[in-house]
Amino acid sequence: MTSNVRSARIAVIAGASGLVGGQCLQLLLQSPDYDQVIAFVRRPLENSDAKLRQVIVDFSCLPPLPEFGGADVFSALGTTMKVAGSRDAFRKVDFDAALAFATAAAQGGARQFTVVSSIGADVHSHAFYLKVKGELEEALKLLPFGSLHIFRPSFLAGDRPDARAAERVGIAVAKTLDFAFVGKFKKYSPVEASELAAAMLNAAHLVKAGTHIYEYEQILKLAKS
């Protein structure tokens, strides 16, 4: 069942200091559908918006929190293998912290959960990154959310202050060659972080029961809806 009723609500977000999370946070603060936005952060954000409340947390030991009751929850937690430095460190963020956040949200009575995963996420993948993403997706499906929205972008384009030169070149090449991504390869086209964030909010507005997975074409369609 789909509802387009848009009443004022509470939104909760984790990963708001990242590329997608930062875009998502700004849209949440601008949205008339949310009268309060709660950001779970490891360190305070430089944002003094009146709608924003920041909660400093340790994602490795989240306590039961009342903030989740009836809220729409957004997770953009994630890192890269290079930044993490090891497989264990990567898994602690992209699986352990993300699942701990989702579990706390589910136990706290969140209305729905929206998460950034990756194209190719698969528990059986030989690529460690994609395997971890697939394991997270499967774990999230076991939690009692009324609505679960899983977004699987490929390349993420946007203004990354800490972007490495090689990463910037790779994204630029992917965008230039976007015309080559056709048919079954279309899902590997680069997605603007701003479009992904818009799609995440629009998916939450629909309040569609069940589990929903969005890849490139569905992300662009939702972003424009």
C-alpha cells in the first residue's frame, strides 16, 4: 500500500558528515515534512540550523534511544578500504556500525529505514567490499521495519573536499563515458550525490510497505518525482 500523506515528522540520520549524508541532511533540514532532524554523529557538525539536534554517539555501543519512535531513519554510514586501512576496520564501519544503527532504529520503533548500499552488493561476491554490502542488506531485511529502502548506486559524483586526484579522474572519466553504459550496464552509470539524496527523501515520502531496492534508473526517477 502506498500513501502520499505528508505530515510533519522526525527524521534521524547517521553519516551526515559524508558526501551523500551531507546532501541528505541539507534536504531534510529544508523539507517541510520534518519539523526536527536528529543527526547521530561521532563529532559535532558545523551546522547551527534550528531544526537540527546533534547526538554524539559511539556506534559500537548504541544504547536504546527514544528518538527513533515513529521516525524516518536515513543511513549513509560508510568508508573506503583506503581510508579504513584494513578489512577489519572497513567492516566495523560498513557492517557493524551500520547494522547497530539500524538495529537500534528498529528496536526504537522507527517507521522506515533508508540506506545507501552499492551496485553489485552480494553476500556471495568474491569482492570483499561488495560481500560486506551484501551481508548488510541481508541483515537489514531481518529487522522489523515497516518499510526498508535500499539504494545501490555505482560511482558517486559530487564535491568531495578530501577527494583524491585518482578518484576525481575516475569519476570524470565515468561521467564522460556515461553514453557507453547501456542495457544491462546502465546500472553502472555515475550518480550525483545530490540526486541520490533526493531519491532517498522521496522514497521515504511514499511510505511504501516492504523492502525496496533502487538502482541507477530507479534512483534518477525517484530523484525527479
